[in-house]
Amino acid sequence: MATTVGVSCALVAGAAAASTVVTNIPVGANPTAIAINPSGTFGYVANVNSDSVSKIELGTDSVVATIGVGASPTAIAINPAGTAAYVANQNGQSLTKINSATDATTTINRGVGTLPTGVAIRLDGSYAYVVITDAYVASSASVKKIDLGTDTVAGTINVGVSSYSRLAATGPRLVVAGMDAAAGVSRINILDLATDAVVATRIVSDSQPTGDLASWRRAPAWPSLT
């Protein structure tokens, strides 16, 4: 399990009830998101105020590369093959693709949209989904579907939430959580990835959702949401 604290990444060992910090790894300014590759050998930390990603070798708990990305990286996801990491750059209005073997970057910005605040990758590695938010327009969020074979935007899905939404992919579904400013509540929308349609929704609270939704990916059965 890992989390981010201050300007360092703290590796945490043990069960949730008895977790202890075993080391602190200096990274960039204001680390806001972390992703671990499928083999568990490297972690990638998005540093929102440094416009960079710190690549950490987990065997030695050391930063082996600092990779420049777009402005204000706020979310990161790694494809199932472990060959690339995708970073949502909130103020850069772009998605950065990092080659995990070379640390080379490719910027995907044509058609991505304003304020990308979350990214998730389909479990078969075919598409990435980037949530686009306009914090000043109520119920304005959409999800951009990106073909990872061509690194181009393949479609847009309206989800009707706003204010820094988060998302996660699991099996045939995509979860999008965000604040519905018009209604003054937080909402979860469930998208069917076969049809790119919202198939269920639930109001969950009256506060702004924070953090990622990685736990949805580990759920043994998809919850029934209506």
C-alpha cells in the first residue's frame, strides 16, 4: 500500500489497522497521485507543483528518474501490460504517455479538453478514459475515450458531474465520481464500456469526492447501483 505525504512518498507496510511508515522517499512538490506497475517493480508519482513524475524503483525505494510532463499532473494510470503510464495534466489540458522502458514521453492533447482530472485504463489495454471537468460550469464533466493503439481521442461521453471528478475502470464498467454542482451533491455514475452509456447512478454524499477509486478495481463483485 502507498500514499503521498508532503514532498515525499511514504511507503506503508501492514494491514490498515496497524500500518507503519517504513521509509520516506523524496519526490517532487505536492505529490498527488501514485500508480504501481503490474509487476510491482516501479511506482510512478505525479508531482502537481513540479510538473513532473517521479519514477521509483520499489526494490531499493529510490527515485531513478524524474520525468517532465504537462502542467499540474493530477492523476496517473498504467496500462495492463506495464509498458506505459498515462498522466492527466490538469492545467496542461493534455495527457502524457510515458514509455516505461525508456521514460520517453508523448503528449496527447488534440481533443483532450480542459481540466483533465482523472484517468483510467480499460483492463484489456485498448482504451484510456480521461475525465474532463469545468469547475465553473455546473454538471459539465465529460469522459474522453482515447484509443491507445493510435493515441487519439475516439469519443466523448457526457457524465453530468463536475468539480474535479475521479474515475476507475473495472471489467466492463467505468465508475465516475464527482460533485454535481447544480444539485449540490456528490454522485457516482456507472458507464457500460460496451455501449459508452451511463447505466446507473447514485447520490453518495453532499461533499466533494477526493482521492482515487482504485478500490473499485479490486471489488470481487460489481455493486448494484440505481
